[in-house]
Amino acid sequence: MVNTVNPSRIFNASCIALIVTAMTFAIRAGILNDLSLSFNLTNQQLGWINGMAFFGFPVAMMFGGLIYNYLGAKKLLYLAFICHLLGLVLTMTATGFWTLLLSSFFIGFANGSVEAACNPLIADMYHTRKTAMLNKFHVWFPGGIVIGALVSAAMTKMGLGWQLQIAVMIIPTIIYGFMIFGHPFPATANSETSTATNIRALFSPLFIFMFFCMTLTAASEFGTTQWAELIFGASGAHPMLFLALVTGVMALGRYFAGPIVEAFNAVGVLLMSAIITTIGIFLLSTASGAMVYISAVVFALGVTYFWPTMIGFISEYQPKTGALGMSLIGGAGMFSMSIWNPVIGGWLDEAKAEAIASGVTAEAVEVAAGQATLQNLALFPAFLILAFGLLFFMRHKLERQVHATE
């Protein structure tokens, strides 16, 4: 039995758990057509199966945030490990719609449990450089999507079935389980552990403001990438190459986030991200062919730091919210996509109808609809420029309030 806490081992285990989380998004997206054929599912049923993973994620984050102070990160990671295994095995042995729906929920719940456990754990272990280490941890979400997409593509090319593609994810799941079972975790020493205090702090105007902003940062990132196939498919650019480029840039940017966060602090990074994201989405709305890839790099540089820096900001500037605050912010980002996705889909439908009515040629309808939708999506980060610009001018006051609280 190991008796000494090893922060590096715990951090690495957390990163592998996040890789599994990201791989579930990539591989399950890649096998949707196979599931449809194997179980004779409608697109609506596939939508419900996919949606259940997005539902399980915020449920786990809210649940995990509430019980973090009682269970601790280690037991939440145990829960994530069990739910990952259960969800993967249930998917491999599924008999139809209902078992796939249940397996999807377990996988989503496991993914949310990873975030609920690891974000506050890493912020507490590395309390003098929270935002930088959270960015380094979140390298492995885009990184894991790249890994999952490449694994799925390679196995599909080799003619290996969807069950084997799901089974591959059991390997990193077993690895992170081995790394946490029987290994001591550090006691929470640098975070607020009173749940009552956490809940009271949630009603701070700043937290409520950032909660709303998180829905827009998530929509700026996922609203663009999740609809890539429909938005960019007719523009002459390959949607999967677009996604690979964006996730690759994001992984690289997050890995080297430390000096950037140190130079600009969390508020400055958020403002810079909003500006670059707005430019990136605007460029995408006018690009075609190879220019889509150049615009994609600009967009990726913008959204790279949004998610981890929002969580880091709450940890730094709203420390009284504790693990609960970090979990709710992350949950707000994921849950918001269940609200914004139908809106974005509606924008695409409306823009397509307008293009047809205006007499645009059939070949150009999809391009026109995609570009019009991107112009609407650019409003999200454009609003965030104003929001984070206000925070930037107030940053010294916010820092004084934090120091006074401490």
C-alpha cells in the first residue's frame, strides 16, 4: 500500500480519465451510423441517445459539486470509473434503443464525474497556479477527441466493428482506475469546504454573471464545431479536417497556457479569447475552400482557453463557492448546448429557406445558410468582448476583494 501522496500521479490519472471522456464523444459520434443500421434506429432516436450523454454530464457535475465536500475527489473518481466501465459494457452488449439510452446516460454521468472530481482537486493541489494547471489538464479534452477520432477512423478502415471501437476505451479506463485505486489523495487544504458557505456564495452577482457568460463561451466553441459538417460541408472544406485542425490547435495552446495566463491573468485571457473568437467566426462566415482552414486556426486560438479559464476564474475570484461553484460553471456550459443547439439548427433552417427564396443556385444554398448562421454565432463572443472588457477594467477591484476575503 502506498502511503505518500504523489500529486504527479494523481494529475496524470486525471488527464487519462479526461482522455476517456473525450474519446467517448469522438468514438460514439463516429459509430452513430453503425448503431442506426444495427438496431434500425431513426434519427430522432439517435438524437435521444446522443442527448442522454449531454444530460448525464451536467447532472453528474451538479450532483458531484454538492457532495464533493463529503465524498472527496477520490470517491468521485471511483464513481466515474465504475460508470465508465458500466456504460461501455452496456453499449457493447446493447440490444436496442433503451439499453443504448441507459448506457449513454452512464457514460455522460461518468464524464461529468471526472470534471466534478478533477477540476477542484487540481485547483487545490496547485493553488498557486490554478488556471495554468487547469488549462494543462484540459489539454486532454481536445487531445482525447483527436485520439478517439483517429482510432475510430483507423478501426473503421480495417473493417473492425463498432463494438471493438467501444471496447478500445476500456483500456485507458482500466489504466486510470489502476492509478487511483489504493493511492492516497491529498486532503483539501486550500479551498472552502463548507457546503453551506459554497451555496451562499453562489448568489454573488459576479458568480451569476459568469454563470451566464459560461453559456455563451460554450456556445461559441461547441455551437461552431458541433455543426461543422452542415456548416462547412458544402464550402469546399472537409468538416473532419476542420475539427482535427481546431482540436489540435486547442490541445497545443492549452499545454503552453502557463506563460500566457501569467502575463495576462485569467480576466485578460478571457477578454483576448473573446476578441480572437469573434474575429475567427467572422472570418469563417466569409471563407471558402482552403481559407476555411486558415480561419479555423484563428477560431481555435480564440476558443482554446475559454472552458478551463472560466473554471479557473471562479476558483480564483469566487473561492468561497468551492468545488460546487466550479462544477456548476462547467455544468452550465454543457447544459447550455441543449438550449442553444435547437436555436442554431433553427438559424440554419431559416437561412436555407431565405437563400432558396432569394433565388440562390442549389449548389450555393448550403454555403449561404452556413455563412449566415456563423454570422449569428459571432454575436456570442461579440457580447463576451463587452462582458469581459468590463471585468478587465474591474480586475484590480476584484483582486482586492479576494485578498480581503482571504
